[in-house]
Amino acid sequence: MPKLRSGQLLIAEPFMQDPNFKKSVVLLCQYHPDEGAFGLILNQPLPVKLKDILDLDDIPDAFRLFRGGPVDHHHLFFVHRAPHLIEGGLPIQDNLYLGGYFEKVRRLLLEGALTVRDIKFFVGYSGWGAGQLEQELSINSWIIDSATEKDVFESRLSEERYWRNVLRRKGKMFEYLATLPDSPIQN
């Protein structure tokens, strides 16, 4: 089993039937073997914009919201690569941070000092208790890869195309898996 750490991608295996994670790519933001794991789904955009939930018309439409996971849809989470502007974030990996002081983020958004290439917003999160993610890995529910800043901020692909592209870059066997239908019966 691969060693888990913050900054990895959890790529849903092709036949995952859990509707919360089907063809999802999760950024593993925090991982502690004795406590569990916290992640955010990168490829499930929501039909609302950030300005809609913050009730601030001055925030550009480009700031979309993503469904971070099936847990706690009452909180807003964000990942950024602007620690020089946003204090208080928890490091995920080099130049990738989870959260920080939101009032500062709000000001920076209104000033136009942040772009969609600097920050991404999520409603809800994906969480695993101690040992739960390891159990899912032991039955091959997830495929592990390293995350890049580009994975987080620069993809504008549809949910499924994003999933397929991330899976394909892992090599020949995974290229084949990326082409499989949702159900083996459809093959």
C-alpha cells in the first residue's frame, strides 16, 4: 500500500459506485494516521458562484464554488497559493495551503488582488476516520498520485474529462482504465 501524505491526489477507481465520489479527484489536504484524513474534491463544480453565497456583487463570476465532499455543507473551505497575502493557512505541500484568515481573503477579492489561479473555494469536505482511508485503499477504491498546483488551479475540464486526464497521466494501464464504461456490463 502506498504511503499516504498531504498533497496527494486520490483518484476514484473506475467502477466506484459511491455517488459522492464517482469519477472524483480528491486533494488530500491533511493526513494523520492516528486521526484520519481531510480532503477536497477538485472536480465537482456547483451551479452557484462565490458571490452568490457571500452576497457580494463585486466579486467576479470567475470564482466558482466546488463541492468539497459529502460532509459539512454549511462551511466554506479554500485552498490557495498566496501565503504572502493570506496568513494563517495550513501547509498542504510546497506553495499550497488550506484556509487562512477569511476576512483578509474577502478584502483581497474585493480589491481584485486574487485570481482563480490563486485560490479555489469549496463547500463541504471529504473526511475519513483513523484507518478508514487505509481500508479503502486496501480494496483498491482509490488510485494515488502526486498533486500539482496545476491540478488544483488550472484545469477547466468537465468533471469526467478531468478525472480521465489525471488517470491517464499515470501510464499505459491507467490510460486503459480511463476508457472503461461506468459499468462492466456496458463493455
